[in-house]
Amino acid sequence: MNMRKSNKIIVFAAILLLFLTTCSSAFAGAPSLVQKKKFRAYENEIYDFIEHGLKPLENKDT
């Protein structure tokens, strides 16, 4: 596995772990509509963070 791909996997796994640990309370019961909207907003922030965080790795020359 090349270095660029392994860096992406490490970054993705770290963000996923952070996401799952901070949102674990959302999975405890049936979420309300407000909770669902907050979760979707937070999820979109995470995906934006991943997208912007991986761009420098993709453009980096190895």
C-alpha cells in the first residue's frame, strides 16, 4: 500500500472514530426531528472536514 493511500485511511479512521464517539448518545434511543436535523448538520460538517482535509494529501507530490 502506498503512503498516500495509507495516510487517507488513517485520517478517515480517526475522523470516523471521533464522529462515532461524539454521537453515540444519538444512537441510544429514537431521535426526535430536531435531533435528526442536528445530526445531519453535524454529519455534513464532518464530510466537509474530510473533503477539505484530504485535498492537500491528494495534491502532495510523493
